[in-house]
Amino acid sequence: MIKFVSFILCLFSVSIFAQEQKKEILPKEIQIQTAVLPAPEEDKNGAKVYGYDETGNFVVLREGTNNLVCLADNPNKEGISVSCYSVKLEPFMARGRELAAEGKNFKEKREIRGAEVAAGKIKMPKEPSMTYIYFGSEAAYDKSTGKLGDGQFRYVIYTPFATTESTGLPSKPHAKGMPWLMDPGTFRAHIMVGPF
């Protein structure tokens, strides 16, 4: 009997802990307000927005009318981080999300997408394509308005297969805020600009 009671108490404790760990899914409009924070003002209203439904599934919250796609904050990750990117990057980004959902880690996703780009299954844009990122702390986030008090910008400009030689950019920053080229010479080559 004592073992049975201990087992029930253990299950009850696990259930309470799981409920405490479950993250809050914010209302659709608040998710959208936050998701478009990094976008240029004139592009916010027309951006397509992905976010989370009441059960935590990743879904389209709003269809778009311009060339930007924005992602709401992931409630299962620490801190607040939202991004908007060129619609030309959607095949690359969507494939990354599919692979993550399959449980692939960063290295596996990189290898699979690299092979798919090489095989022509994923089309990377030929011209530079922009990604805007805005991030900050949960403590400075207002869940009622979707505003982030301590937010900082980071910019990523995808330039597939660009090199330090072709761009004149260094492969690491030499001063705060200066642009630099990450993953030069690969399908993931991108110019980083941010508060590093």
C-alpha cells in the first residue's frame, strides 16, 4: 500500500511539474505584433506571419501580401526572439523547420540542406536576401502589447557562396556592429551585422 501511495504521489508531482513547465501561448494578435517588430515599418502590415495555435502547433497566423515572412517567438525557448526574412528564403527556412521537427540537430540540418541545395531541390536566391532579427529578455517583454523593452537588432543578409575575397568582408567582426561574412563559400554564406 505504501508503495502504491508513493507511486501516486510521484505521478502527481510529475504532472504538476509538467504543467508548470508548459509555456503560455499568447493570443494571435499579440504574437503578430511581436513577430513584425524587426520589420521595416512600411512592411509590417503586409508580412506573412507564422506562430503558434492554442495547442502549441506551428501555424500560419496571417497570410502576407508583400515579400516578407515573419516568425513569432517560440514559447518553448528562453528569452524573446523574432525574425522576418525575404520570401525568397522561404524554401530554405521551411526545410530547416521540417528537419528540426524530425529531430535533426544543427549539423544534420546543415548537411541535408547542403546536399539538397547542391541537387537543386532547394533553390537559394541568387541576389542578397535580407533577414531581420529582434531579440531581448522575457523580463522586458510586455505580453499585453507585444512590445519588447530591451530589444536589439541583428541583421543577416544571405549571399550564397559569397567569399571574403568576393565581398571584401572579414570572416569575423573587428568592432561592435561591423558587418562580417559567416560561412563563406557555402550555400549558407551570409553577412552578419549586429551587436556582437
